[in-house]
Amino acid sequence: MTTAGVPNLGTRLIGRHLLWYRSLPSTNDLALRLTEIPVPEGTVVLADEQTAGRGRLGRRWASPRGGVWLSVILRPELPAGEVPLIGFAGASATAGAVREVTHLAARVKWPNDVLVDGRKVAGILAEAAPGSEWLVIGIGVNANIPAEALPQGAAYPATSLQAALGHAVDRDALIRAVLRGLERGYELLASGGACETLRRWRELTDTLGRPVRVEMTGGVLEGKAHDIDETGALLVRTMDGRIHKVLAGDVRAGGALP
């Protein structure tokens, strides 16, 4: 482990305290444990590889060397209904960083994935520390990972920045861009910018306006991804014209379009 960070990070809060490991089971798991100490808000945990990385719903996230695997420890002073928007800010920040560093047209998929050419290149996992006001937001980016090392047969097709570009990217530049973007998004939320946060996410969306199939606990919903509400819940319009609010589920392209 080292406390040497990415040079010239250019942030005020996020990354002032940065822990970088060669290998960890999960940066989110360590970050959640660190909230019990506690460490300063904005602490970042980075790993060159994760051996037990995970995504939403506890799914395994392949995290070999070459990717960007990091978690940020936050203590948001936000209304409870706005806390989930930190994940949306993280998704927008990550997509923006990919665009800035690679010029690829990265887009966001509800609720917090980042796509390039319709394939998943990054994911965001926000987790609350049990019994506390701390929140950990994990960001994983398939950066310099060869196509043959990407998971095969996944529910949603994956890609990497290296595969999309045909060459490696500057990981340090990508990390800087992600953390700077996340800090801007976090500051925006803290200053009352929930509507602007959602507007920025909508500008990058690859979900809204499309026919979708949402797989949820207890059933499947098909219709058109109409919008998101003020908490980030997905609003799906079905064939009968009704609007259904989706709080959690797997969204895939397809389904009946009303």
C-alpha cells in the first residue's frame, strides 16, 4: 500500500487522502471499513486489481490489472431523497472523464453504468455504511484491458477503452478526470443542484426515450423509458399508457414500445 497519489489531482476535497494498493479484494469493502475509524471525507481507495470486485446486486465484477478501480468516502449533508443522486453524479462524472480523456462518445445507462458503442465500460456502486452517515461510491472502469480478458457471456456486453480505441489510455489522466468530475458533481449537489445533476445525467443518457425490458424482483416490465423522477427512479410507460416507477432492476434494450 502507498499513500502516493496521482500527481496534480487538482481537487479540494476528494483525494486529499489517497490510499493505493497493488491488490485488494474490493476497494468498496475496505472503504466501508475505513468509515469506522473514521478517515477524512474525500479519502480515495485505489487498487491496481480487485480479486473480489462486485457490482450492483452483488454481482462479480472482473477487475484485472489495467483497469481503474477506486472508491471515494463521502459524508453527504443532503436530504435523504437526494442521496441516491450521488450515484448519478458519479456516472455522469465517469462518462465525462472518458469523453475528456479518450474523445469516445460515452453515455450513461440507468441507473449508473457507462457505455461506449452500446457496451458497458464502467460501473458505479454507491453503498451506505451501516448505521452511519457515511457513503462510499465505487467506480470501476475497464481501461487498459485487452478484449480477450473481458468477461464473456455476461448479461450485458462489455468493452474496454483500450479495445474501443485500439491503444492504451493514460490511466493517471483518467483517474484525475474522474475524481475532478465527481468533486464538481458532489459540490453541485451540496449547493442545492439536484435538478442540474439530473439534467446533466439526462444529457448523457442512453436509456431514456427507448424501449426497455426491466427485470425486477417479482417480474418483468416492458415499455418506453419515459424519464427519471427527482430521486432518480426510472419512469417506464407501458402499452396501456400507465407510468411505472422503477427503483431497482436490470434494464435492457427492447420491450414493447407504447
